[in-house]
Amino acid sequence: MAGWRDGRATFFGGPASFTDAYLGRWVGAFGDVIYGSCGYFETREGVPQPEVQDIPFGQVYVAALADYPGSCGRCYEVRCKPGIVIGNTTAPLHVDLQSPDYLAGVNSTVKDTYGRSFPGNAAEAQSEQDVICWAGSTLSPGATNNSADAGLNAASADNSGSIVLAHPVYGEIGLQFRPVDCYSHRPFTYTSLPNSPTANLTGSPSSDFDFAADNNPTSMFNDTREGQDVPYLVNTVGFLPGYINYTIYGDMVETGWGWSPFYLHSSEFWRKGAGVNGSNATCINVATKAQYNKGGSGGGGLTLSCRNCSAAGYQPFGANNQLQFWVRSNSSGDAADPRESAYPRGSIPDLSLYLNNQELGQGCSASPRLLEIPQYQDKVENSTLGTYYHFGVPLAVFSCEDSPLNGTAAAKTINFISESNQDYGSFCLDEIRLVNSSA
């Protein structure tokens, strides 16, 4: 099976031609790919909200949007599994046609975006789901979602992904998935490592899943991204905690992290060549709160969050004591251009850092401001890009111990928020990392 696991997907989103046929269920009942995901949507000036075409890579990267710990920033190959859909145990999924959790009466006349009719559910009389998959229904890459219940893994598949697998009228389908490299799309190869000490376990992009039934808790996946095998040790005893990269943003958002800008004019998930050493950088042009009719001073910013990562066994903020990053103004230096006026070229952007847990609605007590941090560690001058400044901010300055979080272990989100009351604060960030300087 080459690492394939059984799972289940639930359809959401979709074009008006499909969703309007089910307005009797409730408006917006199928959710929204924009706000149900790990972020990753760029925003253009003059467009009130991001659209699907604003994903900076293929839509299948967000075709299944996950919410288990460390789920963002991972890639999986997904294929439809025909036949009876299994629930969270080994029993068939119960489809209650009277329940608002299912379709308000199956409308078999609704076609998908390829003009294909619903092929039918032969098990409808038994309140079960018997799925007919489309030919060649494999999706790569995508993401999955660990179900809260023991048993199958579950995923939420948006329209662009689900219509490749099966007709969206099914609502829920069986699937199989396996971890793949995000760059080459090649599957990880499972290899047993006899007598490997568990104390030396490290993470893997695929370590949330128990791919082996052997008694050895240590196994290896080979990453062939660069054409060479790179071993990752994986804990394969049940659904034990997996891996969240301590590099939050390298050339892109790394494994386990979501990316969500807010109150802004435009955003770029990655700008190629704009990083400190010619790598990618993420660039945001924020608006003031007043532009969004919000009270208070300052403006928008960028949220980088690891979903549910305050759970035991993850806790990347608790395992480290410093946040490092490079930052620069994104101004071209044209003082006459009001769209770049808040942060002049060469200046340190006036940003504050907030460490919190959005799921709990709690944050650390202090929010250090870059302009008030005594000294940056380094800077790099670039005649084309401007000046990059390198900061190493001790996590202790956030005073998490004096907050309801009672320490950094419960934190899961770092926010870079503009303090300027001048509109159009444009800045870029690169090489955002959590490090343990005492290790």
C-alpha cells in the first residue's frame, strides 16, 4: 500500500450553481475555503476579500483543510475510495436525510462544475453512503484532518478538490491518503529501523499517522526532494504527537504553520527573491484600523499560528526561548507614493509582537515593540531591496508566566502588528524561527 491510509472527506464550499440548490439547508452551510483553511491566500489592492484564484499555488494545496495539531503546511496525496463510507469506527457512516448535518434532500439534478450528473447512492434506503468515484480520481498534493474520534482520519475537501474525486452531492466520501513531499510530490517510503532508541526521535512531515503495526516505535520516511534520501525518524505508536517545524517561515511557511494577514491593502504569501539572501520573503501592506472602521490605534499585520499546537507533545514556544526573524521596510523609497509612506525605505517597521493562544482567547501580558527593543543583532544592506534587520527576541519579554496562559507552552500564535497610525505600512519578513539559545 506504500503508506496509504483509509480516511473520509466532507465536502464544503463550491460555486453558487451548486450551493444555491441547497439554500433550504442554510445559507453558507457548505463553509468557505478562504476562512476554513490555514490561510495561504494572497490579497490584491482593491479586492475586498481574497478569492480562490488568489492562492499563490495550485488549488489542490488547500483542497483538504485540516485542523489537527500541526496539520498546516503538510502535503498528502489523496484518492477516492469507492463503496460504503465508514464512520469514525468500523461501522458504516449513518446518513440521516432529516439531519441538518446532511443535505436537505439530495437534489440529483445538480451537476458539478464539469457538467456531470450525480451517479446515485445505492445504499440510501439503508441510510448509508455508497460512493462511485470518478475515473483517475487522485489528488496530489493535499492535506488531511485527524478525526477527534478514534478510528478513521477525516478531511474537509473544498469544491476544487472534491469534484476531482467524486460528485459533491455525496457530501461525504471514503478516501485514501499518504504523505508526499511538497516539492516533488513523491511519496515518503516507509522503512523499519530495528533497535532504534526512542529517545532519539525527531519529527517528520508525516508523523501524525500510524503507518506501521510493528512493535518498533521508531520508523523512517525518506524525503527525496533533492534526489537524495533524507531520513526522518517517526513515532509510529498510535496517534502520538507529530512534528511542527521550529522554522516558522523559511522559503515559505513551514510544516505545522498557518499564515493569515489581516487589516491590509495587499499581501504576498511569498515574494521570490525578496528575502534576506535572495530567498523568498512574505510581504504585507497593512491598513490602519480606521480604514476598516475599527476603533483603536495602529493597524493590521500578520498572524502565524500552529493549529492546536499547545497540546502535550507539541508546544514549540515552550520548547524554545527566543524568536528570531529578519524584517525590512518594503518601500521603494519614493516619498511621493502614498502607498508606501508609513515605513520609509531603510527604516525599522514600527511593529509590535503579540504571543497568544487564539483558541483560548488568551495572550501573554507583554507585547514588545521593535522600536523599543534595545538592539537588533545584525543588518544587511541591499541596493535593490533596502535594509534587512535581524532580531532575536527572548520569549521571556512577553511575560507569559504572568498571564492566564501561565507560560509559553500554551502559546500557539505569533502576531506582527503595525503600530503606525499612517496608512500603507508595507514590510517584509523572512527566516522566522523559534530557537533555544541555551541548547
